Amino acid sequence: MKVGEIQTLLHSTLIQGKIKDKKISNISIDTRTMKKGDAFICLVGKRLDGHQYIKEAIKKKASVIIVSKIISIKTDIPILLVDNTDEALQTIARYHKEKFEVSVIAITGSVGKTTTKELVAHFLEKKYSVLKSEGNFNNHIGVPMTMLKLNKNHEILVLEMGMNHSGEIARLSMLAHPNVALITNIGTSHIGYLKSKRNIFKAKMEITVGMHHGMLLVNGEDPYLKRIKAVQQYDVTLVSKDTFHAQIKHRKDHIDLILRVSKQVYQVSLPYCAYHLLDSIFLALQVGLLYHVRMEEMIEVLNHTTFQLKGRLEHIPINQHQILINDTYNASLESSCAALKYLKTLSGKKCMIFGDILELGKKSKKIHQQLARVFQKEKEIDFILIGSEVKVMKRKIKHCLYFHTVEEYIHYIETKPLKYDYMLLKASHNMHFEKIVEKLK
């Protein structure tokens, strides 16, 4: 891609410098990592404005700088003015993707997106050259930045697509045009913005907006998803444990998963923490079969997958007798119930350190009370509640302690250390439970 090509593509106005027949190395949105010859796009966020770093981009010898504000600065480097730099990034990403023949797999859902994405990519890597979203690069910036990494060797692009508001996934779907789309489930994440699970369902279904004669794979156990019917844009496959005639056998320190596919029987041993990820496993296996990856190879991948992602049921030994289970990557009604279900499988003295689920809006009180009714049934687990939203739970749960803030709880355990074999931490990411993790480690 050359500078003149970018100017034409974006219908931009040259406000400084000269257009040269110069090749662009890469697209950068961060001057800390950009290199000589990169194009620098000045994105405007809630906290940072890329226009503040134009001098740094000039110092690093950017090939072109793309702005959405009138800039007065002397330089020979071409500065191109566009209406919206976010849209410019997406336009460049779409243009770049169209140069390659890749099959696009898009994944969304309230819970399990990242795990499903990782499994899908690992399964497909047994047969294809795969590019996947790194971490949770799943928004209007992360998705195009992943697409810009495509090269001629890639055969499959696996994208995670997240959202807070309606319309966001539709734009991502139109950007990537998925051949295959997956929806893991419909939960209560972001219900504060979207008001109801029905609206969340509609927002997740936006993943099909950019599809043309594709395949939609959904969790067949989900009450919303199992009612979806095929249309001209896509066929529908409902995926569940029945798809694989799955049997689940609980052992002392693991679970055995027995599957039957095309009259063949396959068995894999999984850690207990994988139990609530079975829906993701089944969806990923179905994608692998759709792309003709051998079951034997996917079983091998599962045998070598730890499922111990950072902040997701991550086991942290405190000493020889105590284990901290960090599940604070984020929280929802569904993932909180899943975490409790996992904690119940462990033997020994246990407690759940539980904090606010955020972004629930007017539904917050109702959802926290619903969780309280679930928690109060667990007589063998103690509960420690932290935050303002969980305050409504403490009346229903007799075997609990309550603290207003993380700092208040940390001060408490300085003099009264916990005497549990397993301590599971669960809260929304912005509750900053990582402070507790650091204190207890």
C-alpha cells in the first residue's frame, strides 16, 4: 500500500507535506510501538487523543499521518485530513483484507467468546495457516487492527467480536464479512445498556449482518439461540452435547469427556475448571469438523490445553495447602453461577470472595438478589461480599462477611488471614480485585 493509494481510498485532503510514491510499512495507532515508514492514524478516544502525538510520529519518520482535526505544523511528511479516523482505520482494514482469499470466522456471545476463539484457532492450526484476534481485541479498533495483519500465507481469519451497545457488532460484521459465525450464548452482560436479554439477543445476532450464504453455529442449549431458523443469508447449526453424543464422567481430580463422531469413540480428560467451558468446546469442535480437521487431532489439542487463562479460574498457589482461584477477568450472572458450580466440585474448606457485577443498570438489584438466592443454598461454602451492589445480598446469605471496598477487606485480612483450602475471587474487572490477588499471593 502506498501513500497516494491511501489518499485516494480515504477521499482525504492533503493539509501538510507532499505526497510521494512511498510504500507504507504498517498501520500504527500508537507512537510507542510505531517504526519508521509506518502510517500513523490519530484515533480519538475517551482518555487519549492521537493528535497529541503527531510530533512523536514525525520524529519517528512516519510515511503519512492521518488526522480528523486541522493541524498547524511544518513537516514534509504528508498529513491527510479525514472526517473520522476510526472509520479511516476500518476502511483501510477492509481494503487490505480484500486483497486476500481467506475464510473468516467471527465469534460473539455473552460468555466464552475468548475461550471459543482460542480453541477454534488451535483446532484449525492443525490443517491451516490461521490469524486470530490477540487477547480480547474485539472492538471497532481491535478487529481492524487484526485484519491489517493478514498476509498471503493466511488461509483463515478468526475474529472475536464484542459489544456494549446495539449496532456495534453489525459494523464489525460488515467490516469482516464472516463466512462462519458463532454465538456462544445470550446472557446478562451489558444488560444495563441494552435493557433486556431480548435486546442482547438482537445485538448478538448482528454478527450475521455481513454474511452472504454463510453458516451460523450457535449453542443449542441456549433458550434464545435454539429458536433461530435458517434464512437466505445463512444456514443454522445447533450445537450441544447431543451433537457429539457426549458423556461426562466425574473423577477425583478431573472429568472424562467421551464423544462419538461418525461411529468412532473419542475420550479426553479435562480439568474440572473446563466443565463450564463445555459449550465452547462443542462449538469449536463443530467448526473444526466443518473445516475437515480430524477429530484425533482436535482431541490431541484438548489434551494439551490447560484452560488456565489469566483471570479465568486461574489457580494461584499461596502455600502448600491453599489455592487462590482468580476468576476476576469479568463477571456476569451466568459466569458467577458457573464459577460457583466449579468451586462446589473441589474438596476441602472453601470460600467465594464476590464483588459487584457492573454495567447492569436498573437490573442490578434484581440480578444480585437472584444470585443471593443461589448462594444461600450453599451451606459448605462461605461468602465474602465486597462493594455497593452486593450489599443487597448480605441479608439473604447468613454465612457471609460484607465489606464496602477492596481496601477495607485488605485491611481486614492483614490481621485475620483466611483459613480456607480454596478461595475463589469473582467480580467485574473494574472492581480491581487484582489488589486482593496481589495481597494474598
